[in-house]
Amino acid sequence: MLTKVISAAVNGLEAIFVEVEINSQKGLPGQTIVGLPDASVRESRDRVRSAILNSGYEFPPGYFTINLAPADIRKEGPMYDLPIALGILALAGTIKNEFQELIVLGELSLDGTVRRINGILPICLAARRAGWKKIMVSLENADEASLVEGIAVFGVVNLRQAIEHINDENRLAPHHVDVKKLLEGEIESELDFFDIKGQGYGKRALEVAAAGGHNILLVGSPGSGKTMLARRLPGILPPLSIEEALEVATLYSVAGLLGSKTPLVKRRPFRSPHHTTSDVGIIGGGRVPKPGEVSLSHLGVLFLDEFPEFDRRVLEVLRQPMEDGQVTISRAQATLTYPAEFMLVAAMNPCACGNYLDPVKPCVCSPLKAQNYWAKLSGPLLDRIDLQVELPRLSRDELTAQPDGEGSARIRERVVAARKRQKERFKGSKTFCNSRMTSKQLREHCRLGKEAENLLKSAVVHLGLSARSYDRVLKVSRTIADLEGDNDIAAPHVAEATQYRALDRKSYK
């Protein structure tokens, strides 16, 4: 006898549908799982048997061959427990109805409870595209699966409930969740720009970076406020749209970072990995490739504090995703591509001791030590950072005064208005902010008047701008004009943009 249950596997961000074929024959009791299963899949034999018995059902006699097709794709994880159990009970006659248009996924505990699994969201998106109508998952996964409209989601607590639903003994109502309502409950940040004393130049630079999605480097002595500024950046970024929230949630679902109570990412990601993180942790990978920090920062912020302390190999692998907005991971088993449209915010000291050009504390670094410190950052990497900002030490008066600057809410209003102008400008294309403009869009939307053009030519000569740096100054100028509500890029916009090239204006070596 043979029965089939449809399940799925996740390959990167794509889902592959898996036929769980179960054949029973006379012989000594036993089970064999074929179809390139990993250890966690092979162990499902014992979990399934215990779950069936502890749910009050008899485990049928005989020998079972379980095939996970297609057989040339490696299967991993415990998500096949529930479909295997249902297939065995269908052969035993416990389940009388057919699995019509139903995808089944779930891990079983020994008492028959159905546990949550990772990667439900991309599976549901693929199921909708393929025309499937129904999916059965753990109740803990039901909110996440219900984010995808057009497919009925049935969340089950245990194996018995799943059987009773399929047998029409106790039908479950499809699970629903209001995506708009989830996003309306966006968590407001407790970190506000109003709390920062002084550093008006740094605040303005972060506003420009947020408005155009630009990468930014903050250079300053210890205690100048680099980390404080960076951690307040998410509070001025525009809210996620429904499409963007689903895109980010898909990545977090695959990485196993979505909880049963948080099925949707409500705020733009802010990732701050430690400087000991490996290149695999930053880019992604592993035996079975998983998203790294650059992908988990998608549509959000990747904050690298103590920038030169990261391994040089780690920093160099950032160059490709910074340029392309995606990262491709090639391994023997698979080649996967993950999105990585992130804003890089890096913070560092001006030298190893942190006091280079400090008016209060003298620098104790030798020229060679200072040169080695900056040598960790390659020219091509720094060239990809749009804004390079110096943060001076706070004066005595600034340090003792009460905060009196703008709050995050007012800054965010200007950022959102600038992003709306960009969205309208790039309507119909994949570009969503100024930092991602193509060469053609740059020529079309960044035309300069005579005065602005002469000013930029002078900057090219005096700052020695590379071709990439030139383009980035133009993009930042476009963003500053958007913040001011101007259609044309004027000389003051170019002048401000060139001021954000600290490393071109000054040598720290």
C-alpha cells in the first residue's frame, strides 16, 4: 500500500515542494527514510512512533519505506514529522479522508504536540504562487503563515487535532491575522536624538544618510558620541511598508528569528555584530548556507562599531553586497542569493589610542602605528562609504548643558518626505532611494547648474575624488536637495555634500 502527503523544503529563500511517499509491506517492524535525509530527518522515525502511541493510536505493524521526493535535494530539519505520521496513519486506516490540496509541515514532540519550525513564510509564499489552497502547520506558526493572503492556514496543537480535522470530526477554522494592524503597532524607539548633547554636524549627517539610504562612517575620539548617534538612527528611518515587512520577515523566518508572538518584523532591522564576528557570520554561509548579518540588515542598518578591529577579510567581503545590494553564497551543495540592501554605519577612532588631533588628550601613537591602524581599511572599501564625518570632542559648555536639539520625530518627518520624493522619482524601477541610483538615473536626476558644476569640479581637483567618489557626492547632493524640497541641485547642496568627505579632505596617516 502507498500513500502520499505533500510537504516542503526551504532552499535559501525559495521553497521546494516535497512528496512524502510512504509504502507499507509485510515483514519485521521497521522504517527506512530515503531521499537524501539528514540526521534530524532520520531521527523522525523514533519521534513519529512515540507521538502516535502517546496520542492514543496504535502504530500499524509492518515495514515502512518513506521516500522524500525529489530525491536529489537534501532534506534537513524536523518539519517532515507531521506528514510522515499522518501518512502512516492513513495506511493504517485511522485517517479516512484524502489530503486534498493540503500541504503539511510540523515537528512532533514525543507526546504528539506539534512544534513550530523555521521557514514557514517563504513556503507559504511559494504555495500561493503554485496555486495551493491549504496548509497545515503548528499553531505557533499559524500567525506567520497567515501573513500570506490567498491560502487557508490551519494551526494544530497536536497530532490528534490534525487527524480529527482531516477526518471532518472536528473541523478547524482557517487562521487569520491582520497584517495592517500588526504594522500599526510599530514599536517606538526609546532612543531619541533629543538626548544627544551637541554634535549638530553629526546629527545632520545622519539625517542625510537616512533620507537617501547612504553608507556613513563616523570618526571621533572615545566618548564623542559615535555609538549614541548610530543607535538612534532607526528612530528617524521611514516605517516599513507591508511589502518590505514581508520581505524582511521572510529572511528572519529562514534564519529562525521570528517568534510565535512576533510573526512580522515591525521596525527596520538594526544589526550590530561584535568585531570578532567571522566573514561567514557577516556574509552568511555554513554547511547549509544561512543568511548572514548583511542580509539580516536588509532594508535596515548594519552598524559596525570599532570598524578597524574587524578582520580585514571580513571588511573586504562587504564590498560586493554594498555595491550590488545582494550576496551570493556558493557551496558544494548549493548556490544561494540573499538580498542585502542595507545601510552601513561604521564608527571608529581616528587612531589606535583614539586621540589624534584631540585638543585635550595628546596622541601617543607612533606614525607607523597610526599608519597600520588605517591600513586595515582599504581604499576601495572607504570609497564605497558616501558620508565620512568627523565628530569632535564635546566642549565643557556642551557637556554640562541640557539637551536642546531636535527630537527624532521631527527629523523623521523630513526623512519620510524626502523618501516620498525619491519613491515618486524612481516609480516603475527597482531603485527605492538615492544611494541605489544607476548610472542612467544619475545622469537623468542629478543634472547640475553652472555654479554647482564648477564647485564640484573644484572639489574633484582639491580632494582628488575617484570616479566612484564623484558619483557618491552627486547622490548625496541629490538627497540634500530632496530634504530641502528642491527639484534642482544647487551649489549649497554640492558644498554640503563635499563637506561629508572627511577622509578626502584630511589624512589621518
